[in-house]
Amino acid sequence: MTKFFAYDEVTWPETAVLPRTTPLIIPLGTGYDLARLADCLGQPERVGLLPALPFGWRGSGLAVGEGLLTAVLQNLLNSLREDGFTRVFALLPQDMNLGLHDQVIVLPHPSQITPVPLLPPASEVGKVVIIPIGHTEQHGYHLPLSTDNLIIEAIGQGVSTAVPDHAITLPTFPYGVSTHRQAFAGTLNVQGRAFEDFWLAVVDGLVGRGFDRFYLMSGHGGNCSFLVNVVKYAGERHRRIFCATAWLHTSGHIAGPVVQATRLSKRGGMGHAGELETAMILHLRPDLVQQEKAVDEIEFISTPSYYMDWIEGGELIANPPWDDDTATGAYGAGSVATVENGRCWLEAGIAEKVAHVHEIHEQHTRREARRNAGFGLWGRKE
């Protein structure tokens, strides 16, 4: 009998030793009959299920153009092929193909029987739409590929739970941009252009349904510069919305001091799969942490204007090869992480994002008042 495993719950060394004939599946949505999927694949011993795309496809409640969705899926499938896997497929509802030809498996999907409601519902217009975007990528020897997704999902859901009258959180999108995937197995890449086009289309669609406040919330550093572009394009295209993003999480004026006051590592210990992310996953999913395998790597090639801690520091922005500074895929000191700090820092990260939600509301409200009063060019008669 075929055994299915969650690809994103393993570490990159475990991905590296998988037989390259292992079938890997990227589903659109969940709820497929896995027995039928195993039959389609010829009853292999093992099948890896990657995180499902929660929306973007027809029938998901929040769709983009099929060409944009195809580009995202093609780039993800290509990432797996570049890692040497020979049997990689997108799993689609039965009435789709998306031009991916022999790279797809189509099966009946629940959305074809019971229509999926709009995401988010029309009743939520007027709230900030929180869009958590993570990634599926390597996190050293000890953390799962799902690390970014788990953290940003907890923060996004924590915010809407804290201020339900002010924010609605979409399902976490589990794929982003990695420009450093060659050295360590397991990391995928939507690629920058496809990523920007997809998210701009999501904002376009939501604006068309009356939503006007958005917070693109990233759990993965590689997404951040591309999300800045999305925010800029969206603001130019839709002049009466307020669409914002921020650098990662737990790094601003509210959470940053909490982290600095309680951290156990010196500068360089927070980086990637370091103290902060390890502590948060110890709190959220201790079953996925192989703490005995954590290797501390803090010898990043640092200069006054370029160094790595939780946020990339200094005035310089660069992208040198990842493996210049790490032999294991980690930047930081994951070995000193504690469950207590993980809980504390997650709470601080949520509080920081709650404050941002209030600011987004204030910005939109005050700007609309100024526009409606005819300020400057807004008062120009056509």
C-alpha cells in the first residue's frame, strides 16, 4: 500500500536522500481521494505531498487568471525537477489542465460538488485583509521545510483572533521566492516575476469585490523585496486602497526590543534557522524539531554595512551565495532556542502586527477623509 508523507515536514538532508523516482505532488486544494491518486501513479511505495495551494484556482473562492496560476505551478514543478526528481505533478480538479499537459493528474475535487464560498466573504468588506505568505524551503539540519509557513500562519491567525472586528486572515500561501536554492535540497521557487504578477492579481480581484485595506504579511525574507513591488504597483493602480507590507515579523518597534532583551545568542545568532525560528517552532510544533541535529553557524562574513542577524543589517543590500556563509543551511544559533522564548516572541510578533492593522485602518480612514474633502488634486473638477 502506498504511504503518503508530508514533504514540508522533513528537513533538507532528508529530502536530499529521497530516491529521485519518488512521486511528488503539488495539489490545488485538499480533499482528493488519495487511493485514486495512488492508482494513477501505479501504486508506488511512497508519495510526497507538498503543501496545497489554498486559492488562486477556479473553484477556490479567490481565483486569478489561469496563465498566472500556470506560471506559478510551472516554476514550482521546475524547482523539483532541478533537484533531480523525475515524477513531479500538479494535482488538479477534474475540469482543469492549465496547459501543463503531462505534468498534471486530474481527479474529482469537493469544490466540483459543493461550491466554495467567496474568500473572504463579502461580509468582511471594510476589514484589513491579512494575506500570510510563507515559503517551503530548507531550514538547516533540525527544522522542517514548513518553518516559514508555520510561523506566519500562527501570527496571521493570532492577529485576526485578537482583533476580529478589524481584520480577516486568508489561508497561508506556502510558496515564495528563493534566489539561493542551488546549494541545499528541498527549497522551491515561484520566481520573482510570477510571484509579483500573482499577488497583484489577487489584490486586483479583491479590490474589484470592494476590499480596500490589505496587509501582505511575509514569513520568508526572500519574499520581502518582491512584496514591496506588489504594494507599489497596487497603490498606483488602485488609488483609494491602502495596501502595505513589512519586513518579515517580530522585528519592529514593538517586538524587536522584546527579542533583544531576552535572546541568548549574540549578533548573528538569529539569522535563518537560528535562535528565533527554532524557538518559535519548538513552541508551535515541537514534534517537527530535531534539536539534537542543530548546528550553530554564526561566522557570517560581516562588515559594518552588511551582516546577518534576524534582519539583514547595515546599509548594503546584497545576495551572495548562501553557501559562502553556511555549510548546513542555517545562519544562527538554533541550539540555544527555548520553548519559553518561542512563546514570548510569537506573542510579541502578533502584538506588533495588531498595531500595524490599527495603523492601516487609521491611514485609510484619514486619507479617505482628506480625499472626500477635496484636498489638492482630489478637488480638481474634470
